[in-house]
Amino acid sequence: MAETTTPGELIEEAHHGHSERTPAIALTGVFVAVSIVVAVVAGVALLVYYVA
């Protein structure tokens, strides 16, 4: 059965950097952050386009 890992445990694991999963954890965090920024910018651009 798979072990459940909390977000806090993942952050600690990535911070220490002693795991094989560290690059995947870090890249996932970067992907999520960049995706949020892109979504916000696209949303603002669409609002400006359709409202103006």
C-alpha cells in the first residue's frame, strides 16, 4: 500500500535535498507557481480585451 505524504513533509524533503524525489518535487512546485502566474495574466488579459 502506498504511503501518504503531506505537503509539509514534501517541503522538508525538498529542502534537505537528500532524496531521489527532490528534483521532481522542486519541478512540480515551479510548474504550479508558473501555471498560477500564467492563469492570472491570461485572465486579466481576457478581461481587458472583452471589457474594453
